[in-house]
Amino acid sequence: MAFTEHITKQIMKTKIFKEAILRRNKIRFVYGIETIILEPYFISVTKEGKKVIYGKVNNSNQIKSFYYDKIFNIKLLKKKKFSPIIPILPFLN
């Protein structure tokens, strides 16, 4: 994959995730071979410089991180709202 194509995909993922975080919409995506429904909380960068999204996995109390480069087929679930179990900061990375 070309560098500019990779950056473009990262930017598009960030836009979708930011909208979901701000509007408190759940998202659905494919991660590896698994379909995940997530209540997204925040976006961050690991010590290794990899971008991740943190959130609560649907039907669990577990907060997990997901690497951007392993996330595909993102769908914003506009009719699926949530109330966060941790405070969402007003700024995003």
C-alpha cells in the first residue's frame, strides 16, 4: 500500500471515530476475523507510534484498544447511542 493511501485511510478512520465519540454512537467494524461492536471513548497513539481507538466492547464491561491498521469495514451505528462508563474528554488526539 502506498504511503499516501495509508495516510488517507488513517484520516478517514479518524473522522468516523471522532464523529462516533462526539455523538456517542456505537460503531461496528471487522478486526482481524472478528466483528466488533464498540462504544468508542478516545483515540490515542502507542509508544511505538501506532494509532489506536479505545472503547467498551458491546455486551461487556471490558475497555479495550484496537489498532487502526487492523480495523476494516467501519460502520457508524447512528441509531445505537450509549452513555459512557468513563468520562469522555472534550478534546481528541
